[in-house]
Amino acid sequence: MRVILAFVLQEQRPFRAIRRTLSVSWFPPQNLRHILTFCTETSPDTAAIPAETSSESRKESKEGQSKSLCCRIEKLPRGESVASAFQSWMGDGLPIHRGDIFHAINRLRRLKSTKRALEVMEWVIRERPYRPKELDYSYLLEFTIKLHGVSRGEMLFSRIPSEFQNELLYNNLVLGCLEKGLIRLSLAYMKKMRELGHPISYLAFNRLIILHSSPSRRKAIPKILSQMKADKVVPHVSTYNILLKIEANEHNIEGLMKVFGDMRRVMVEPNEITYCILAVAHAVARLYTVCEAYVEAIEKSMTGDNWSTLDILVILYGYLNKEKELEKTWDTIQQLPYVRGKSFVLAIEAFGKIGNLGRAEELWMEMASKKGVKSTEQFNSMIGVYCKKGLITKATGLYKDMEKSGCKPNAITFRHLALGCLKARLVNEAMKTLELGMQFSTCMKIRRSTPWLETSLSILEIFAENGDVENVEKLFEELKQANYTRYTFVYNALIKGYVKAKIYEPNLLRRMILGGCRPDSESYSLMKLMEQFRSV
């Protein structure tokens, strides 16, 4: 076992900078900018849970599509003009209807084919198979800004007939500016909209909130909400979902519940996304009874077999140790037209969390045979399961397979391995592995991810049990940067480290309160126990 670990440590010394692959167990988008949506997009509400639609789109039934204009556009070789698809369509004696174009545009957007979508709209405006209306110009403006930038979008806007320069186009122009991060310009256009009497979309305010969600800018959010109220913008569930997600990412349960209370007070009906955010936040905070109540709300509010909601349920059933429900949800996911690789990763982690190692290994083998193991995140999921059980030999064996496959381990990989070594009581090897992992530069996004935080806390708890105050404090400071120390159980682990080391530190309780954490009965019991180490 020590020889295997030595191999791991030795092989990684040359690597100092690697391509990091983020592994996040819930809402893989901790980056809220993925929630951005244009007014012309079809389902803005569902954007709070990230969607991977390109592979799903490829798997859609091809019956009837072979005769559609949309299918002909999608099948065009790279570099070939969309004009050939339109000519082929009209050559068969088929008319081009507005609905055909809108269907093609929505498909191309889902496939993230911005350039092709822009070509379609340019052809429609140029050739005029029907009389263009405001929605056609809105599509044209949206894709022009996305592909060529705001300046080109402004030039296009000025050339659009004045009869179509209405609220839809102005809102899309504002959203385009915000997507490019041009806040001042977007505010200027919003001011002009007020002067012209055009209503501003809630989507514009959603984006403003997202752009001000960083700690340094968050003070501006109340002003944005006040302006939203002044502009008489009707509250929308997606706005509250964004606010909830911001509080959840900061591990602020009180702030989270305050936003939810505000939401209910103004009679905005929560949706499944709302309950997913609430349930996951309480699961991470180890408030499992409350989490279970929100899981029931998710099950009642689900609209069909939404793969993203099913993924969240997989995570939650893992936290709640509900194996029967987890297996049932996984069966539902397998019946979907397309099962994502990410779903396999989440299921492996969930079965590992409830202690069913055999089932986790079965899913690993199934994923390897069906999807192939091509990413660091996939390897990390199974390595993490082994390391939580202290099966360091299996974990390091998988690590070697990772290297052979060409996948580069990241900081999370080594944190998992360090935990595995500690569980296997290989303290020296654990310290070397932990040190090696710290040599990798990790961005704040990784340091705020759930696998990183939970694995770091598990390591901290082992150090605390051993009375290793120095390493406990180091890891505690790391968790503090991600606001994970707002949870009482993290501070209790810190206090426990001092108790096990037989060190009297009377300021820990004060430090806990000033850190924004409420002591519980365990906190007071540990502090009382610590008093016996007071020097006389």
C-alpha cells in the first residue's frame, strides 16, 4: 500500500500547473451567470438549474424531422450557406412559414449554434419569405450581439424600422449589454425605456442581480430590487430563485429563509427549482429533517421527468440515506431518451454516500462501458467513494488508471486521496498527499464546491480527533474563506480539536459568535469539557 502511494507522490512532482476540472455535487453551476436568458428564448424559468441540451437534442426522434426545414438546416455541412437549405425546401414546392423559422431558431439555440441561427435570421430579413415582425428582428438583434458584440447590435438596432423599435427590441438590447457585462450602457438604455414608456422585463433585473452577486457588489442588490418595484415590474419566481441561490452559495441559511419568506409574502408561487435550492442548501447544512420536507415538495411540484430535477433528487436521497428512493429515481433517469455522464457521476457519489459500495462500483462499470471514462470528474467520483471508506489501495489503483487514460488529476483528486490515507491510518502519506495537492493553484470556484468543502471537513475532523490543532486551524481558515464555517458543526470540530489536544482556549466561543455561527448544546458541552485544561 505504501509503495502504491509513493508511486502517486513521485509521479506528480513534475506537475505544477494543470487543467482543473471542477467537480460539484449540486447545481454544477455555482456560477449564476448560467441563468441568463434573452426575452426571445422560450423557457427562462428553467434556467436556474443548468441544462445540457446538445446531446439531448441529438437523441430526439428523427421521425418527421427528416422532412422539416429545421432538420435540413442542422444537416448542412460546416461552411455551407443556409441559402442551400432554403432553396432545397422551396425547390420541393414547400412554403416557408414563420413557425418553421421559429422552430429552427429554437433548435439552433439549444444546440448553441449561434452563427447558424444568425445566418437564418439574416436570410429571412434579406429574402423576406414572409413579412418580418418584431420577433424576427428581436432574434436578429439577439444573435448579432452574441456573435459580433454590442456595437454591431447598436448599429443594427438603429437600422431596424421604427415601428418595430418597441419594448421587445429594447429589452433584448439591454439583455445583450448585460450579457457582455456592460452595466452602465444597459442602465442608460433602461433609462431611455422609461422615458419612452416601454416596460422593462424582469429578465433585465435578473441579470443585474446576477452581475452584482459577488461579495464586493452585493450591497447594490437591494437598490436593484427597489428599482424593480419602482418600475412596477411584477415579481417573478426566477428572480427569487436567483436570490435564494446567492444565499445558498454563501451558506447563509437565515438569509435563505428570509428571501423565501419575502417570496411567500408577495404571493409568488415557488416552483420545483425553488424547492431544489432550498432542499440542497439544508442538506449541505446537515438539517436533514427540513431537507426532507423540501424533497417532498419537489416530488409534488415536479413537471414531468425533468432530468435536472431528477439529478438533484439523486443527490438529496444520497444525503438522506434513502436507498429505495434513490434506486427508484435512478431507474427513472435510465428510462429517459438520453442519460448524461454527469447523472452517472452523481449516482455513484450518492450510492457511495449511503454506504452501498457494491452499487457504486456497478454504476462505475456501467458508465465505463456505455459512456467511457474521459474526464477527471468521473474518476474523482469513484476515487472519492473509495477514500471515504478508507480503501486507499483501490483508490490509488484507480488513480493510476486515470493517468493511463490521459486525464490529469486536480486538487480535489489529491484531497480525496489524503482523506483515504487518513482513514487507512497512513498519517505520513496523508500529509505528503495533502501537501502535494496544495501545490496546485485552485480557483475560488473549486474551493467553494461541495466535494472540496465536505472532503476538507472530513480531513479536519480526523485531525481534530487526533488533537492536531495546527492542521485543524489551517483547514478551518480554508473553510472560512468559503463561508462554510457558518455551520455550527464546523466550529464544533474546531473546538473538539482543542479538547483532544488538552489545550484551554476560552475565546473559541466568542470567536464562533463573531464568525456568524450560533453555538448549540454540543458547543457548550465541549467548552465546559475544555475548562479542565485551564492552568491553575
